[in-house]
Amino acid sequence: MTTVTEVIATGVLLGLIYTLAALGLQVSLGVLRVLNLAHGIIVIAGAFFAFDLLHAWHITPLLAVILALPVFFLFGLVLDRGLVQRVRRVSEQAVLLGLFGAMILLQSLAILTWTTDSRSITVSYTNSSVTLAGVTLPADYLVAAAAALVILGIIAAALRFTMAGRAVQALAQNPEAARVLGVNVDRWASIVFGLSVAVAGMSGVLLADVFPFSVQEQSQWLAYAFIVVLVGGTGGIRGALVGGLVLGLAQSVFNQVLPLQYVDVVVYGLLAAALIVRGGGLASRRERAL
């Protein structure tokens, strides 16, 4: 029973981390109808951002995740103004191709900067564990999941209780109606895209606290984000949380019963089957908005 409880608890912690890792992709897709194919490499850039800060200035990941917010937000604004808004005038396909090109370029720059070697972060709580109510859990999972939960809570509160959050929700539901009501759609679209990139970078910082990482793994994190969005739909944080918990629990359970090399194959297969059965995602069949 203790082992089962530990597996479920680990799955929940992983689910919270995966939720944050996918939220940026879900926001850009759900609000802006932009499929950001560069999402995975931005997540990995966040991991290397944390690695460099720790080794250069001894800044821990918990502080690095705060510093990542303005850095990656500004990068997102540049990417939106320099690429996304320009090609959006052409067609949605042009946006997709443009972001695919950005992904290739950013991956090449990342390899030149950090090489293809795998890295990991070691801090005071790495390889330690915490026992709560008789359940022993990895301390790094607990720290990363707690930080992810705090970030998700702040975003959820901002969306619900602030005027900026209402503007974003109006943009997600009907951009033309929002424009009529006085919302500067182009300005808010840039802000939302910048925030989606910032959340992706912040999630990379937390992922580096838990998992080894390398530039080549950007495709894995893009695939995980796709799975969370497909399962949870584009309905905001609640949908992302559904998708993230399903992925985390599935991975935690299958890690216990299958050889490691088969885990991702089975997880992808089961989630693809769930998508086929429940078309629009498991969270809801209704039209989604933040």
C-alpha cells in the first residue's frame, strides 16, 4: 500500500511539473491560435539558463525561476514582433512554418552555445527525500512541484481577478468582439505570446531541478506539451492540470511495471487512444476559453 501511495504521489508531483511545462504552449494555442513549435527548445533554454546561473553566480533554481520571467518575456516579445505578427498577415500556415524555422535556428544556436552534452543541476536537496504521512518522496520533485503550483496559482488568480486577465479571456473567446469593446488586440496578443514564452522558460528552470537535460531533448518536451494540450484541451489552467496529471500518473505507474525503454511508447499510445475516444480532449467537449 505504501508503494502504491508513493507511486500515485510521485505521479501527482510530476503532473504539476508537466502542467507548467505545457501551459505556455496551451496559452499560445488557446488564446492566439498559434502553435508554437519552438516551445520545446525554449523549455530547454530555461534549463540551461538555470544551469549557467548556478555555476556562474551560485543562483539556485528557485531564484532563477524568478529571473527567468523578465528574460524570457522579453525574448517572447521580440519573437512575436519580429516573426509571428509579420507572418500572421500572410496565413496561419506561414506562422507554423516561421516558428518551425525559429525552432531549427534556436536549436542550432543552443548546440553552438551549450553543445550536445547532457547536463544536470545539483543543489542542497538533490538526491534527498522527504517523508510525509509515511510516504517518502524525492525532495527535488517536491520543491519543483510546489514552485509550479505557486506559479499556476498566481496565473489563475491574475486571469480571474484582474482587468488584464479579463482582457486575455476576451481575446481568447472572440478577438473581434474584444476589439470592438476597446481591447488593443495586437498589443495584448504580443503580451500573451511573451507570457507564454516566459512560462515555458520558467518551467525549464524547474525541470532542470529534477531531470538531466540536453539540447536534443527539446523534441521530448515539445511532445509532452502536445500530449498535455491534447488530453486537457485548450481550456486554460484547469485543462492543462487535467492533461498534466494524466501524463504524470501514467508515467509514474508504468515506470514501476515496464522496462524503462517501453514507458514512453505505452504512454503515447494510451493517450493517443484517449484522444481518439474523446475527440476534443478529456477535460471537456465544449468550446474552451481561459
